[in-house]
Amino acid sequence: MGCGSDRILSDGKRGVFHPDNFTFGQPVYLSRLYATAQALPGVIAVQITKFQRQGNPSQGL
């Protein structure tokens, strides 16, 4: 599992999407996803192509 997991990782840390990392109504910032991905060894660049609330149709952003 990578850091984008919703589980406890092999090093004992929570994956970025682990439910205990969030509280109800807390916003999810795209910058955190970029920072997490860029912190991985060997990652040179990151391009997120879709970022939207689950279950909502895209609004072209």
C-alpha cells in the first residue's frame, strides 16, 4: 500500500485517506495531496487531473 492508502501502513502511520485523519465536515485540500505525493521517493512531478466530491458530477474545474 502506498501513502494514498486508507489503511495503517507497514511503518505504523496512517495512509493519507485513513478515516481517522478527518472529522465530519473537514475540507480536503488539494495542496495536501500534492505534498503527500511529492514527498514520495522518486517522484519528480505530480499532476492531479480530477478533484471533486464523490457522487457529485464534475463542474469542469
